[in-house]
Amino acid sequence: RGQNSCYAYINGRIPVRISHIFHIRHTRRDARLVPLECTCAVVQQFMYDDDIPEMPWTSRYVPTTA
């Protein structure tokens, strides 16, 4: 999505803000073995509050699950 994108979804449809992305590479003592590699993201989940007022478009919401 590009270098400036900082929003994503995890575990289905939970919105999060990506604060950092790390690529980790761990070399092995035995040079014949391939290094262990992993890409990780540090994310911040948005807060939810039951006191959020309803917006005008809420009445048009149609659930996508059965």
C-alpha cells in the first residue's frame, strides 16, 4: 500500500494503527543453516467507547455477516 500507509486490520476487522515495522534476522552459529527471519509490526488498537454518539449514516448500516 505504500510507505505512508499506517492503518490496517488485524484478526478479521479490528482497525489498528501501525507504529513500527521491524525486519529481524538472526544468523545461526552453524553457517550451513539459513538465518531465521521475521517481519513484525507494532500496532496500536483504536479505543472503543459505548458513549460515542450515533452518526447520521448509522441508520444505513447493513451487517455483512449472517
